[in-house]
Amino acid sequence: MARREKDATDRPVEAAREIGDMSGEEFRRFGHEVADWLADYLAGPARPPVMSRVSPGEIKSLLPASPPSEGEQMRAILEDFDKLIMPGVTHWNNPSFFAYIANSSSGPGILGEMLSAALNVNAMLWRTSPSATELEEVTLDWLRQMLLLPDDFSGVIYDTASIATLCAIAAAREAVEEINVREDGLAGVAGQAAPRLRLYTSEHAHSSVEKGAITLGLGKSSVRLIPADSEFRMDAGLLARAIEEDRERGFRPFSVVATTGTTSTGAIDPVDRIADIAERENLWLHVDAAYGGPAGMLPEKRHILDGVSRADSIVVNPHKWLFVPVDLSALFCRKMDVLKEAFSLVPEYLRTAEASRVNNFMDYGPQLGRRFRAIKLWFVLRYFGVEGIKARIGHHIELARELSRWIDLSDDFERMAPTELAIVCFRARPLALPYSDEGALDSLNQRLLDEVNRRGKLFFSHTRLNGRLTLRLVIGNIHTTRDHVRLAWDELNEVLKEIMRV
């Protein structure tokens, strides 16, 4: 951060600091400086490379191996932030960050995060901060309405979709009448083992589904991955057949996880058809709408939410496409009593007189400590409004469509999947190549990926579709414009031509 002239707040630490916190005077001064730095950082234009260029261990080698025995000046700390930390930052909030599933923090969200940190409340019980609990209830109900979910859904905030999905699977397991995992565990009692549970999801589902099964003691083998169709959506017919086969083999099917907006391609599973099967087979239906759910607010994308209202639980991540800083994930559930039964454990020191009349959100997950996350969602929803958020999501989808058209018209690239949302899957396949060997094409695209990312103008990632290395460019940052996408496309073409000349 820029150096300023020394003044009284730069006096020696020993003279300035007594027992207690940073002084209000010092906090005000450096708080203003940090705010100015943040404003400049978000505005650009002199941005560092999107992906950090440091080598493994480089940042660690520059930092002291032991903590300071005496306090240091904030001036020195901020200067070291610029000099030592910033070179090792990969800039997720850069408009040319196109990797993974983009998340984008916005100005109002950042301000809300700052207030949350300053208040520092623990939203475990209603009484530990009534505003934190009741604002969480209100903002999640706003989000429920935005997603067109019926009013029998209630919500709870977690950190990420991985934890939300784990909690949903725990609730699904709790709903299985033949077992009492809460008391007896999966081993059962009196020598009678619990039935072998089976969970279903797409082969393109997020890894958190399998991780959730592992964490909950079900084991990875309890998850059956259902093959996808030609557009990378779960095949509902194969799902029905798998359930029938598993029942014949002695498994107890208990849950299915559908996805609206898969990580690799943004595909939308046929939730309505999956819901038919779940209802017929008495399975808990969880919908992972962490990425794609908000797009269903757009009239032209309403089909994304078809059948979602029939689910038992749904996860949406405002820190993905609703411009809220990481982390904030919302789980909506129509059977909150089952979710509560899976987790609630109230020791005497947490019992309160008003417990029967309020939500104590500690009862709905494994965490006791809970940050005041709702405040940043409240800031974002109020600042942009529903129509403003829809306009920004629609803009990203249109940019993805335009990039898809450029790819389709190119002699050197081909698309590898439909562009349903703002994930564009493609690869280089130049007509000039005298071969069609898939291994050679994989190598070419790996070189292209590595070289473009090394240059630092943009950052994008990859996946594998039908066994083929596939490049992914995901548009989701609130600052991304057509110029950024055009720059990315030009850079891809330029680097490919250089590779081909070698």
C-alpha cells in the first residue's frame, strides 16, 4: 500500500501501545488507507497477473519462521502485505478470472463483510444476537421468493455448498425409518447391522456429494454415479434402472442428488423426471443449485427451476452468482424438523427460555460458532435489487453465448458441450493439424492452457468430457465486460498460433 508521510501515529510501538486494542485514531487512519487501497484494487486498471507466478514455497521462504516477540507498526505490516503477500495471490476478483466456478465479491458485499467482522457476533443462538438470527431468516426468505420456491421451504446459512450438501445427506439419512443412526450409528445395535444405504447422483455431480458420504460414514462405495446423456445431464431412465437393481441386491436406496448447473459444463439435470422417481421410490431429493439456481430467475431460463420446488432440500451459493463475498451458502429445506433432528444437541449451558419460540441456528448443522453472514447478503440484495441482479446474470450468459459463437465460427477451435449458462467448454482443434489423434490433441490443449495462464492476462481451467481434455472459460465476475472476453479470445488464438509455429 502506498507509503504516506509519517505522523504521530507512526511513533514507536512501545510508546503507542498499552494493554488493549489498536487506538481509535490509528484504526481510523489505516482503515481509510485500506479502504482507498480496496477501491483502487477493484477499479483497476493496473492489475497484476490473474494467476500468481510464484513457485511452491516461495512465499513461505520470505516470511519469518517465528512470530514477532514485540508488536510491529501497522505501516510495516501493510507494506509487507504489498511486497510479500500480493505476489502470491491469484486474483479471483479480477474480471479476467475465468477458471473453476467464478465467484465475485461486490462493493456492497465487501462493506457488509467489514461490518460483520467488526461486530464479531456468534449467531449460534437467537439471544447471542437477535439481529443475526432474524436477518438470516428474512434474507433467506427473500432469496426463496427470488427462486420461486414455495413457502414451505425454510433456510439456513452455511459456509459452502459442500457443507450444505453434507447436511442435506445427513437429513436424508435421518429420514430413513429402518435405522437410528443418531443413537446407534451405522453399525446398528444388538448385532443387527443397519441396511446398506445407497445414494445416487450424476457422474458429473460435484465431488462434495461423495465427500459427504465419506464424512458421514456411508463410504464412497455407497454413492452410485449415474451416467449422463449426450448433453451431460443425468439420465433419468438409467437412474430408475439403477434403483431397481440395487433393491434386488439388498441395498436401501435413500437419496438422490440432482444438479442444476454442473461444475464441468453447467448442465441442468432433468429435475422434474428425477423428482417423479424420488417420490415413487421414497428417496430424499436434494438439488445442488449452488451455481445455476440464480439463473432460473431470468424468464428465458425459468426451465432451470423446473421440478426444483418438489425437492426436499436445495442448496444455492450467493457467493457464486449473487455477488456476495466468499463464503455464504444457503440450504433450503422443507423438512427442517428432520434436519434439526439430525444435528440438534443442546447442553445445559446453551439452554434458553425462548428456545421454543425462536430459531437457534446451531441446531441445524455441525457448527456451534456461526458468523454473521446474512448482513453481506442483505447489503447485496438491497443495493442491486432483484432486477439489477438478474440483469448482471443475464449479461454474463449473453457474453458466454457470444464466445460460443466465436468458437463455432473458428477453424481452430470446437465446442465440447452446450452453453446452457456461462460455462463455455471447448478445445483447440486446428484444421491445419495433419492428425486426429486424441492424445496429441490433449497435449496441444494442455500446452495452450499452461501457456495462456503463465502469461497472466487471464486464468482459465479444464475438465475432461468423454475422456477428452476440455478447456473451460467461466464468466461470472461482476466487473467482466465484453472487452475482457474478447481479450481472452484473442489471447487464446494468438498463443495457439505461436504453439503451432514451433
